[in-house]
Amino acid sequence: MLKIQHRESILKAIREYDSLGRDRFLQRYGFGPSKSYFLVHGGKRYDSKAIVGVAYGYENPSHGPLKSQEFSGGRETVKPCLESLGFEVQDE
């Protein structure tokens, strides 16, 4: 299972997403828009796989963010990772 240890790593990725805007954030890190799973935080929806990939880089600066092709998103990976840290994930 994909594991992010600290809730703050997700929050940092969310702040960067908000600062850049969705399109620039996704483009910067090479992710496409989420199709099925969205992180919900502060009344906003976020592309869950991109947020987790970027958060991984905050926790592992020597490795950097995960690229989209380095892990799968969705029910088996991203959703349990986010929910284990107390975040809500919506399935479309």
C-alpha cells in the first residue's frame, strides 16, 4: 500500500495546488485530471493521485514527487492512503 506518514505532507500539496491552480499543478507534475477519485478538503475537490504523488516528494525530498506512471491511483492505493490520514475521498 502507498504510504504517506504525515498529514502535513498532504496539506502542503493542497496549498501548492491552490497556489498554482489545478491546470498548472497537474502540468508541473505530469498528472492528468482525476477520473474517479477526488480528495475533498475545505469544501474543495482535488485530484487525489496528483496530491499524493506530490506529498510523497515532501516526505522524501531525496526522491522527489512520484510521477504518475510510478504508482496506480484509486481504490487500492490513493484512497486508503488519504483516508488513513483522516481525509475524505469521493468516488465518482
